[in-house]
Amino acid sequence: MALDPKRPQKEIKYEEMRIYSDEELRNYTEEELKNFKIKHDIPDLDELEKGPWPSFVADAKREALHRRKLAPDRMLIERDVVEDMLGQLQLSFDEGETHWKHGGIVGVFGYGGGVIGRYSDVPEKYPSIAHFHTIRVNQTGGKFYDTNFLKSLCDLWEYRGSGLLNMHGSTGDIIFLGTFTEQLEPIFFELTHELDQDLGGSGSNLRTPSECMGKSRCEWACIDTMDMSYELTNYYQDELHRPAFPYKFKFKFDGCPNGCVASIARADMSFIGTWRDDIRVDQEAVKAYIGGEIIPNGGAHKGRDWGKFDIQKEVIELCPTQCMWMEGGKLQIDNKECTRCMHCLSVMPRALRPGTDTGVSILCGAKAPILEGAQMSTLIVPFMKAEPPYDNIKEFIEKVWEWWMEEGKNRERLGELIQRYSLQKFLEVIGLPPAPQMVKAPRSNPYIFWKEEDVPGGWTRDIKEYRARHKR
């Protein structure tokens, strides 16, 4: 499908935006890098460069050498920012404690989020990182970029920041690591006016929604993740940029149960594309897989000889609900027992396809181990249609937020609030009936506490009338 923007977009041309020449960008040789020593002694960090894996230390040293060889007027913060950052990290290793002060109030005019304040508590030793603020930049939909944008972004950060960035943080944002307070407003202006890019979320607010590429490239996508994320990002701009929540809140969108964004483990509210009709089966393609004419798993595992494909062993016996079997040379599926795990579809993509009645499952409560330990999302809405402008989904979101903002403690994520109050209370508040799919661990607790209004006749019943219906 075409990736047509919903509003006119500025065309970014690097040759018009660029700050540095090619010579400035390639201002050192590999031999110089090999012999380069930063101004601080960092034995523990040097150890991190060893081994087969890429090291952030090696990348930081490249940047430190690059900055050392730039002309003084080609950087707007201190030249030694990367070297001082590495020196302070070594000090933290030596002393077993961080030397970053806690946060601090810093930002850009009109926004409560987007900038994470960071200051060194030993600025006399490392003056170049007395300030080392982090800026979150809203990533593009589906993380599609072109080189004009990326080069322009890197030039801006080289000029006004440390040159260190990562793509992407746990939320999804582009993370600019380290600049001084005086540069925040100019960076914000250039991002929004020149690069047509907004800040991301930080603090106790809605964090930047993140999604897989969805229908733009993926054959499995059951929902248009990019459209849904775009709509909710724009609709909830106040919640994104003006913190008013008890703590952070994350949306993530997976186009199908394969979960490339891992929303079930990383979002307070996970949206996972699904279907509620039958899996589509091409019986001729099933036979071709069995006969070895089509390579299973889309050829992903063809690097070694795994032997002949065995549908019984590799698909049917691995089905978590045992809802599949072969009969008369055809693959049969008891669809009412299917949990949409996607294993069979991933093994035989040319034989099995998602159904056509598609929508979204909504899960709530995943989080990293801050207060109560890590936890996965709980399924709340097994199926809901997901069609623009997503008013049904917005209504659900706002019911959840209203309760969380009323009852949530400071720094208490939604999942922790549900734990504290119980899933039963959460379902009452949002007006959903309990469903078997919501049970995370069946039989772990044998007790069900009924309310009087849920029991026919209430707590007081005529025992004679009851025994008349239940004779021994």
C-alpha cells in the first residue's frame, strides 16, 4: 500500500541542510584511531572493547577523535564532551555509584516532556559534561528513514550536541545523548522548523507510540499499525507533551501476534492485530510443504540440513491447544480452539493465512522491573474492530486513563495499579464482563468471590425452594 502522508511534508535535501563538509566528516584515519588515547585513564572501559561484539566504547572513541580534530568554531558545546563522559563512567565503575545527579527541571518552552535533564555531580573534574541533557525525538512511522533526513539529523547533533545518539530507545524514540541547556531551544527550533520532526515523550506522560511497519511491508499485518499510531499520536498531543499522569504510559502496536515490537512485554497498553474468523488454508500448498517442494519457515532456517519437513512434528505437535490434525491428506483446524499464536502460519506461510475479519486485541499492564518487578500484559479485550478514526479504541483508552489518574499512586504504572486493586475491579471500572481469555494462570487460585448482585436471589434464598430443584 502507498505510504501517503496525511499532510504535506517538507522535502529534506541534505545538500541544503548540511553543516559539515565531507572532509570534516572523515577527518581521521584508521591508523590515528588505533593510536588514539582519550585524556582520561579508562582501563575498565578499554576492557569493554575486547571480544567479538560491537562496543559503545569503540564508537565513543571514534566520536572523541573526530571532535578533537574539528575546528573550534564547528561545535557549539565543549570539544571534550565525549572524553569527559567516558572519564566519568570510569569513575562510576571505580566507586560503584553513578555520578549523574537526579534529573532536574529542564525543557523547551511549551513542552513538559521531550527533554531529560541530566547534570554531573563532579563538574569540576569533567566540566564538558556539567550539563548532559538527553533529548527524545519522535521516531518516524514504522521507522522508515531516508539518508537525507538521517544525515541532516546527525549534522545537527554533531553541531549542537555531543554527536552521540542511539536508534532507538525502549520507547522507540531517537535518543540524542548530551547537550548543554543553552542549546535546547535552538535544537528544538531546528527539529520542528527545518526537519519537520517533533520531540518525543518523557516524564509522567504518554510516551511516544511505537509500531511495527504493518501493512506497508508485512504480509501478516491484520491492522494498519502506522495509521493507528499516527492517529493516536496526533490525537493525544497534550498527553504526550504535558505530563499529567501518575507515571509513564506506553502504547505499542503489533500488526499480528508474531509481535515484532514485543508490545506484550513493553507497553502499558498493547494493541495486537488479530482475526476472529477461520485461518485460510491452501491445501495444495500444504501438500507441497509435506512433499518438500516448498521450503518451510520462508527459507529462514535453510543454512543447514534439518532433514525432510515433518508437519506432524514441526507444526501439529507444537500447536499449544492441539487444534490441528491431518485427515484424508488435508490439514484440519478446529478454529474455535485456536489461540492465534501464529506458529503454524510462520512455518507454512504459503499454506496458511490469517482470516479476513480482522481487528485488534488490547492488553494492559506490561512494565519493566521498577517497583513491583517485571510483568507481561494481561489480555483485556480479546477482539475489537480497528478502523479510522478509532473512536471505539479512544473510548476504551480514556476509561482506563480516568481510573488510573484517579487511583494511581506516584510512580505506579497501570499494571501495578491493576495488581493492587485486582483485575476484577479493573473490569468493573471499564465496564467489561470477565472472559476466560483474561485468565493469566488458570487454577492458580481456586477461590472466586461473588458479589450479591451476581448471584440469582442474592445471599438470602428459600432453602426449601432450592432443595425442591436439587433433590438428592
